Amino acid sequence: MSAPLTTEQRDLADAVADLMAKRSPETEVRRLMATDTGYDPAVWSELAAMGLLGLAIPEQFGGSGAGTVEIELVAEAMGRVLLCAPYLSTAVLTANLLVALGDSAEQADVLPRIAAGSFITTVAHAEPGTARPGSATATTARADGAGWRLTGTKTYVLDATIAQRIYVTAGTSVFAVEPDAPGLEVVALATVDPTRKQGQLTLTDTPARLLGSADTGHTALAAALDRASVAMLGEQAGGAMQAMRMAVDYAKTRFQFGRAIGSFQAVKHLCADMLLEAESALSAARHVAAAFEAEEPDRLRDLALAQAYCAEAFVTVAANSIQVHGGIGFTWEHPAHLYLRRARTDAQLFGDPAWHRERYVQLREARP
């Protein structure tokens, strides 16, 4: 069980939910899906004005230094409406990576601009074949005078084509790469989920700057991925809740044989199962967020278990929502499939459920 939300946290959740309802209706999601950039700069500026882009950024760098609970609540609201924006890549993953790396010059240069909404960034850590965290990297780095050169391929890179700086992992290090650097090729990927843009990088002797020390990048990345995963839990829970509500609302208003289909036992039981899955995911997400904020000793174990559960819960609820909607749920014009698409990609982005279960077992066995 997680602690009850404070008045300030409830107010934040309500304010963000109101903004999302106004700025990310289905029509806007579909419009942005069809664009190359995948986001609205005006909405991005609004997120910055509300302080949402600086939640993970310390106050000294222009952020608010908020906790993981606030970030999880914001992710819930964004997940409910499938917001199209580089929030996860820039304001969550990159911000946490730079904080963990401790490179003061890079922090002073980038974090204030992220908080202000004037700089979009991303992290390139996954390579072809797997998105599992901690996998061995084939990307190589070689010293070149005062700088470095990178060679390799990175994939599943969030918002790669619009990033104004890309943080690339090689070995145990993290490097900063400019989007116009020689030898860098960035291409958009055609993914299952058109609401979140991804790309692939090919680096061929590409100039880069080492951040922090050469042997601390992997630990900083792991910490950043864990905190980004907490936000992902919120997104999955929010998406599952919305997919469930769409199905229940449809079951109440769709009549067949002279009665609402929600009155039929099979549909009623399916909706009840969806409610259980969605609310359990919400509870798990908020519990883990509170555990990270309190720095509970078992927070990583709880995170692994919650990631496995929430990923599968979102997929299950989104798929069942399509079933409740019947034929119309299978059409491109209905939004139900968009939630299933997001659920499928979310379930792989920071490691698949099987990997999270393996991690849970390892952490449990390692516990004194």
C-alpha cells in the first residue's frame, strides 16, 4: 500500500489531468501521429510553464526537485490521453541521467534548458536485438586527442529525430553527441505505436564528449532507467484505467437484443476483470513511486515486480477493451487500438516482463 496523496499532489494531478483533456484529445493525438516530429511545440511550452519539465531537475538548475510520486502522477495523466510529446525521453530519462552522472558542466548547460522547454534530448542505450537494460553493448569508443570517437548502432531511441543532443552509451561510459555530428545517421523507425516516435542511430567514427568519468556511466544509466521506469508504471496504469473506462462506458450505451451489452454476464465479468487489473496496476505504480521517494531498501525489487505486472495488465486491459467494443473496436477510426499499441511498446521499452521477473528473483535471492 502507498501513502495517501497530499493536498498538493492531488492538486497537481487534477491540474495536469485538466490540461491533458484540453490539449490532447483524440483528434490531436491522431494529427501528431501523422507528423514527423510527433509533438506540438505550443503544448511543450505549456508543460514547461507549469513546471512539469523540471520535476526531476534540482532547483539549482531551474527545476523544482520534485519527488517520484509527482512524476508518476504526471505520467498517469499523460498515459490516459496518450500524450504525444518527448516528455519521457527529455524530462524524465535524460534529466535523471544527467543528475546521476554528476557532470556539473553538462548539468549547468542542459538542465535549465530542459526545464524551460527549449531543449529536447534523448538517451541511446539499446542496441539491435534487445532493449533489456544492462545488456552488453557493441558500440565502441576510442580516444581521439581531447575527445572521443564512437562507432556502433543504437535503436529504439525515443524522439531520436528531433533531439538536439543525444546521450549515447558505450561500454561503461556515457557520451554526448550532437545531432549534426559527422558520421552520425539518424533514421525514424516504423513502430507498432505511432503515438511515440522512435529512431535508430548509426555512428561511424562519430565525435563525442565523455560525460563524468569513464567507468561510472553504466551505474548512472541504471539509476536513470529505474527512475524512468517509475514514470512508465504511471503511464501504463493511466492507460489501463482509460482503456477500461472506454469499455465500461461502451458497455453501458451499446444495446443488443433490447438491453445494454454490459448487462450480459460475460461482458460484465470481463469489465470487472479489467477494473481489477487496472486498479491493481495503479496501486502498484503509486506504491513504487512512494518507495523510491522514501528510498525504501526494497524499492528495486518492488519496481521489478511492478514492471512485470503493469506491463501485462496494460496489454490485457487494452486487448479486452477491443473485445468489449466488438467490431468497431477493430477499426482504425476507433481509439481502442491506440491503447493496445502503446501497451505493447511500453512492455518492451525498458525491458520485457520476463526480464523484470528475472531481476526480481535475483534481487530477492541477494537480499540478506
